[in-house]
Amino acid sequence: SFGHYKQDSVAEYLSIHSTVKTSPITISAAHMLFLDSKKAVPASSIKVGDILLGGNPVTKIEKVSLKGAFAPFTSSGTIVVNDVVASNYVSLTGTSTYLGIDMQLIAHNAVSIRRIMCQLTSCNERYNEDGVATWIPLRAASFFAAQETGIMWLAIAVSTILIASMIAKSMMISCKVVRKERI
């Protein structure tokens, strides 16, 4: 299964060199790589000197234009390319978290339903004109990713209202107990 599959597209990628003895990994800026801390981060945030999973420091990063866009999905959510551990997923926020939750965890859990369905039945892959798998709700996911601040404030507001109502209810119960004691 692929999230992105388009042989004839030309796109800009990052060619990330490290002390790994093989060729550099070439990856889109939004796709995630694992640092030695085991944290998945967007390739766009990788800097020279960062340590990739496995202990290999990044030595050089260059932008390259290449033909073809291929983003395979694996059951683990990770893939090893040129001895570098990469995520199967992109960060739609450009960061490693969304609402404080690890993007790798969010993406892997979101795709779990698809993985289960493909294990139970055959999955027919279809791709839109951009080469993105049609089963991926990319527009909806991108919209929600862009609303992170609004969702955070909404969660804070709802939490505040719930806490305030619990305090008010507790105070009302306390007032009833005090009234009964006075009578």
C-alpha cells in the first residue's frame, strides 16, 4: 500500500547525508525521520549535526529535484531507506506533535483501520491526479491540522466550563449541608 505513488511527477526533496556508509536518504520535507531519541520529526526540521536513529550524525542536507513520488506504508509505520529509519507518514503541521501528541502515533493509529481492512479483505489502491491514495482524507486531515490552535483553545474552554460546573455543583452541595445544619 502506498500513500503516494506517482512515477512521472517531479518534486523537490531533501537529500540528507549522514555517516551511514550508504547513499543519503532522499525524502520530502514533510515526511518524518527518526532521531536517536526515537522521536519522529519532519525532515524539514533536521539540521546538520542532528543524530539519526542508530547514532549517525547528519553531515549535509541539500535540496534536489527528482522524478517520482513513492511513499509506501508498512505495518510498523516505519521503513529503512539507505540504512536510515524513516516514518511512513508526513507531518501535516510541520512539527513532531499535534496538540502535544506525537505525530507518528497519531498517523499510525489513523491508518490502523486501513491496515486491518487490508488484512481482512483485498485492498484496491487508487490514486488521484496528484498521486495521493484516494482513501487518505488529505483535505480533512490538512484542515484539522491547520486548526490546532483553535482546537486547543476550544479544549481549554470546555475544560474550564466543566471544572467550573463541578466547583459550582460542589458549592451547592456544601450550601445544602450548611442549611440543614442550621435548621
